[in-house]
Amino acid sequence: MNPSQRLLAEAMAGADYVQVDELVFETGYVREPDEAMVPEDVVMELKLGKEELAFTREELDDARYLGDGTYRLKSGALLRFLTGVTLH
């Protein structure tokens, strides 16, 4: 696991919320990506009201760390991992 992937796994594990572009979702299911997973395996499910998002390992692979808990995915989406004390 490269350093950026390690940081992503740590950020995911401690996140109560994930900001996807401009919307903040509550974390549901989160699994640390590992080599045993195939690209189609879901590693993170997020919820905002009745809206749900799921991210696969493939979508999170090669996420680029931008700093301050923010990552840019290959798709161009920005993810920022937040804890309960981050929001006020």
C-alpha cells in the first residue's frame, strides 16, 4: 500500500462524514481497501437523507491526496473526510 493509500485508509476509518464535492454525507459501511479486494468491491457507503452513494475500490484506487483530509478521485470528484467535531 503506497503512502497516499495508507492516508486514505486512515481517513476513511476515522470519518463520521464524507464531503463529496459540495454535499456532506454520513458514513455507513466503510471497509479499508486491501489487496484481497477486487476492483468492483464496495469499500464505502454514504447516506444523505434518502440518497445513498457507494464507492468501489476501483473508484478510490489512485485517489490523490490534496491535503486537509481531501482527495481527488480519478473521476474528478473531491472527497473530504470529516469527524463529528469537524462540523459545527
